[in-house]
Amino acid sequence: SDVDTVRLSLGALANLAEGIDTHSFMDSAPILDTIVDCLDRDEIDVKREAGRVIANLLSSSEIHLHVIRRGLDSLIRLSAYTCEECRYLTALAFRKLSPTISSHHALINDGLQNIISLVKDQDGKTRKHAATTLRDLSASVNDNILFFKHGVPAAMVELVKERDKENQIIAVATLRFLSRGALIKDNFSDSGIVQSVVRCISWANEDMRCQIAGLFANLSEHRECQSTMVLNGVVQAVGTLLSIENDEIWQDCSRALANICANEGKQATIHRQGGLKTLAKLSNSKGEVCQRYVAIAMRFMSSSIEVQKSLAKGNSDFPFIDFAASNLLDFQRAAAAAFAAMSLNQTGRSLVLRKGGIKPVLQLCIHLDLNVRRDAVFCVANFAGSPDFRQYIVKEGGVETVKAAASTNHNVELLRDASRAMSSFSADTATKELMIAQEIPKVLCKLAKSADNATQRFSSLALCNLCSGTREQKELVVKQGVLRVLLFLLRFPDLEVERCASLAIAALCLGSDRNKAEIIDIGFVRPLLETTTYPDTRMRQCALLALNGIALGDLPETKACVLKEDGLSPLLALIKLGDDESIHAGLYILGTLAENVEIRDALVAMDCLQMIVDKSSIGSIEIKRAAAYFLSLLSECPEYHDGIRKAGGLESVVALASLVDEECQDYGAFTLAFLANNKSFQVPLVKMGGVRPLVSMMAKDSESKHYAALSLLKLADNFENHVTI
């Protein structure tokens, strides 16, 4: 009960406990319990000496568990005292206990506020021990809500502001561990963490820089923190951290930049702060993880149009060319992705072209890695889609490269972009010859059977473009086996694909009798006639163009095939109810078919004259031309003259000849020349006003002048017409 006796006894034990070899004699429950009980006595001197004993004994980890069970609560209560030595001893005890995980629950839930108070103590050693305790505690917990609730980050910021390097390292390490949690974003902009840490980088040693790099990396994981980091110069700070070649520092720096670069609104600022140069330096790292982060950051940076504009203005380094030539897959993927992103706009395409990126892109198209090939082919397709850059791709062998990529791959996205590139290449007349020589139609035939709708559409469009060329080119395309595929596409349930197939047939027929014969033999006429009944206007027009292409020419079988397939009725039905474009195309093909005598008789027998005359008076100028041509064919045969008169064709012919359209005037004069040969029509034609347009044609040097003169000559055969003439 004597206080001095207890104090002196505890002092003796404390002195003995300074030697770690004496701990084994004290490591017994009765002795430890007695010492712990002294922590709860009222006398401050006794408490202090008991705390000194415990602090010394905790140098042995074997004693930790007993103290945690019996004495940790007493130590926490002792830390709240104002006694300077008691605060130091409890801080020392906490620091020794903190490596033991079982102590963390009580220290965090019951003692955290007291430990923060110790961190703010005037004594430097007390602060250091308390800060070390917080570092160890923050390293082991996932749910750090209590640390933020009690203001641990703010306390660490104050330590960072001190000039004590050890305390700074400890504080930054604590912030690094706490930054793993989601709560770091709360009031982050006002906490001053980044500003305080950035200021001390210049004099930081390697350990300190390692902790700072880890802190930056963890903070960058939170999107809410990224803006503050960029505004406070973290990108430049990262460049300073890299002055020490440490794998852990470089890896954390690369992770920080990868996360920050993902923020679309900050990429231009990052570039102005030297982000690309820093990433280029980091790319020299031999660590795979670091290289991967650099590759990710480069992808994000290349996707920013502001960064692209900045690179295009000056002579800035363009690391993507080196990345493409690298042996590292991550860098090659980053280069391909960067080129793909730049190819989406005019600025990026100009940049790639000026920096010599066309060849590297084409080389990446045949890379062993699918992701690289896919991005590279996507880039080529975008370049090919721009008329200003298409020629450069072709000049460097783009057609051959895309063909190789499409022939050796089965990836849907890659084949889609390859077919898109080919559809763009085929739009240039100069490139068509090269594509046909490279047997691109064979490749397109395979792509046209793809299960992917977009691939089918692009390949169908490419085939359509390649089918329009010289006669030799068209026949060579047919020899490469496109007709069977076009027939398949013509029956495919996609209007865009069917339209392209119809237009391809129309193009192949024009100027090549050999192609027409093959098209008829394969059986295109029936599907095309069925297509003219579609409700889609453009589809009908394309089918009619294809039928016109087949029917045009001197070969009798090209016209007879329409009659054999009972094609006249659907054509007449279409003219009755269709739109202006379909009516024009329908009348045009009727005129072509009417060149065949058998078909002409069949058409007249189907009472089509009245409909054609009616359409000639209300339709567009194209319809009037087509109707005029049809009437001109019928006028050559006297047996059709009465039918023309009954249908009101005489008035229509005069009206067509009076139009201010050279083609209508030609057909009108030709028709009048034959109709005027019929004596019963001579006076009616003059009364209808047929003389005035004929005289007008005589005053011009046009094709119609000859037939106008012949018409006037025939009309003058009747004396009644002389005065009018």
C-alpha cells in the first residue's frame, strides 16, 4: 500500500526490463497482471512507472498477447493523461504493439482518438511513435471510416508539412494506405494532401519517393481526385520522381498516369505538363506491369483530339511509331489502338500521315495478335473512307494488305472493317483495276456470305463499285465468280444488300454482251422481276435499272427473256401505280423491249398505249422522254397509228415536240415524220399546232432538224396546210 515502495519496485522492474534477456523471467501471468493492475492505480507516479515497465517488456513479442488481453485498455486510458512522460510511454507501447494484428481492433475502436492526440503532441519522439502506430494500423484495415471520422488524413498532412523527413515518410505512408479506401475523395480538394506532398518531393529520399508514388497511384484510382491532382502538378511531380531508378516507384508512377489519362477532360492539360514525355521515359522500364500501364496511358492520350492537334502543330515527339516497331506486345497494342483513335478525325489522319505512320499501320494489319490486327485494319478502313488520304494507303500497298488480312482471319469485327476498307477503295476508278488484278472480287464473294449484316453490306457495296468499269474489267470480274454470289445477295432479306446486287448486275450488263448472256443463263431475270414488286421505292428502281441493263442492246435473247418470264404484266402494273422514278425506269425498259417486234405487239395487245399517253402528259421530264421514245417506235409501224390516235397520242406527240428539251424534240420530230406520212393525220396534226415546234427545230442546228424538215414536207402534201406552214 506504500506508494513509494510500489513506485520504486516498478522502477526497478522497468530498469531490469530494459535488457531484453530479462523478459523471460517476467513473462508470467502473476507478474504481468500485477504490473497491469498498477496502471489503474490513482497515483500518477505509479502509473508512469508501470507504463515504463510495459513499454520495455513489449520489445518481446511473446508478451504482446497477454498485454493485449489484460492491459491494452489501461494503456489507452493512460494515453489520455496530460503527463508528458506517460504520453511518450504509451505512444512507445502502441508503436511496439501495432505490428501485432490482434491489437488493432482495440487500438482503432477505443484508442484512435488518443493516438491522434499523441500525434499532435509537442514532443517529437511522441509524435513519431504515434504516427508509426497509425501507419501500421492503416496498413491492415480495409474499412477505414474511423480514420476519416477522427481526422487522420488532416493530421498526416500537418506532419508532412514538418521538416522531419522520418515523420514525413511515415505520414505519407499512412496517407498511401488510407488512399486505398473510397472515402479519400470526401473533401479531398480542401485537404491539401497533394499540395503538401508535391512540395516535399524535391528533398525526398528514395523511401519517401516510393511512398509518394504509391500515394499518387492510389489517389488516381478515384476519379473525383484526378482533377485536383492535375491542377496541382502531379504530372510534373511524377517526372521528378522518376529521377531515381526504382522499379516500385516507376510502376506506381505509371499506374498513376494511366488512371489520370483516362479522364477525358484532363488529357490536354496532362500533355501540356509533359505527360507524353514522362510516359516515353517510363516506356524504357523493364517491368512488365509498368510497361502495361504506360501502354494504357498512351491509348487514352492518343484518343484526345486536343492532344492530336497539339502534336500536329509542332515537332513534338511521336512515340507511337517506336511503339509499333517494339517487340513488346503491350506497346504494339497501344500503337495500333492509338492509330485507330487518330484515324477517326481529319487532324489525327494528317498527323499519322505526316509522322510516317502509314507503313507501320499496314505492318500491324498482319500482326500475329488479333487485337493489334483488328485496330490496325480499323485504322486503314477509316483512312480509306477519306478521299484525301485513300491514295496514300493504296500507294503503300493497302489493297494487298487488307486482302491478306481478310483472307486469313475469321474475327467478325476485323472482317467488317476489311470489307469497309474495300468498299472505300473500290470508289476510286484508278484503284478498281488494281483490286480486280489482285482478285479482290473473290475475297468479297466470301465476305458477302458472312453472318454479320454490316460485313455483307460493305462487301456488297464493294462488289457493286467494282462491277462498274471498262468492258474488260467487267468481264474479268465475272470470271472471278461473282454472279452466283450476286444471285444469292439478290435474294437475301436485306434491302441494302439487294439494292447493291441489283446495281451490280446493271453495271455488269452495260457494254458486255458476254456478261448479259451469262446473267440470263444463271437466271437473274425472274428474281429481278419479283423485286420490282417490292414496296420499297429504291429497291424497285434498282431492279428496273438491272432489267434495263439486261434488255439494252441488239441481242434478241436479252429482250425475249423478259417475255418468257411473263415480265410485261408486272412492269405495266408498276407504271400504273409507282412513283416517278419507277415509272420512268418502267417506261424506259418498255421502250427498250419494244424494239423487239414480238414484244411490241404483245404490249399493244395489253392496251398499254392509253396509259403511256396519259403518263406523258403529267410526269417528269424523264418520264416524258421515255414515253416519247416508246411512241416513236410505234409510229414507225402504220398498223399502230389508229391506236395512237384513239389514245390521244397525236396531241401528246405535238406537246412533246413543243417542249424545251432537246431529247423530247428529237423523238417528237421523229414521230411526227412517220405520223405525217399518214394522210388522215396531216390536217389534224397541223390544227393541233404541230407546225410551230417543227419550224422552231428548223432554226437550230440539232439532230431533230432533219426529221422536222421531213415532217413539214409530209404535212405540205395536203393543200389545206399550206397557209399555216
